[in-house]
Amino acid sequence: MRGFVYVVHYFSPEGSRRFPEMFREHQQRAARYAGFVALHHLKPMQPIRSDGTFTLLEFADEQLLLKWRASEDHKWVAAQYRTHWTRDPDVLLFTSDQ
């Protein structure tokens, strides 16, 4: 079953400005791991009640996703984002058999 992590980051203005750079590094580091499928920056198609920045990470299966989340690279990426958060992110883990 595929594994997904949906995250809403809440960044300071500086964090929003730096997000593209941090996102590229996140993508490069995650792509080194077995099972990586994609990392997306999602943009709402309609106005919503959130000032968040939305990302969706996909791995070929949930165990490979969990291996990424336990890695030193994931810790490094999270630390980069964390320095610019105005509050903790909303993180949801999903699986899908499609």
C-alpha cells in the first residue's frame, strides 16, 4: 500500500520566502530513498481559511515512507522548516492501495 504524508506548514514571512529553496532540498533528499514517488507543493484552487503551505509526500509503500521519516535526512529537513514555523505543522499520514 502506498504511503503519503500530508503536511500544512505555517511559516513566518521569511519562511514563506525561503520555502522554495527548502522544498527543493527536501525533494532531493527524499528522492535518494527507496520507494520515493513524489513530493508535491499543493496550491488551493479556491480560497480557504488557512495561511498554510501544503505539501504531499508519496512513497511506494508505507514501510518505506516510515523509513524515510526515521532517517537523519528527514530530521535535517524538518529542522530547516522548523526554524521558520510560526506554529507546529498539521501532519497526517495516509495509506492507499491504489
